[in-house]
Amino acid sequence: MRYLSDQMLVEVYQRAVDLQLDNEFIQLLFEEMKRRAIATDRIVV
């Protein structure tokens, strides 16, 4: 996860939600966004 920029992480998260990928994968992305202190309340899904 460290190799993804913040912007790319958000885009991957949004795409994963759109494609209804595995919930555990989506949760992993979400937890990484929280760890990086990315404002998750502003993310539109």
C-alpha cells in the first residue's frame, strides 16, 4: 500500500466499491485511508 499515492488510493477505493469487489479488500483500502488520515467522510461512492 505504501507505493500508492493518496489520490490513487482513493481512486482504487472508489473503483473497488463501484465494481462491488470483495468486502475485505474494500475494508483494507478504507483502513489504509484512515491510517493516512485521508478525509473518508468526503469520499463519494
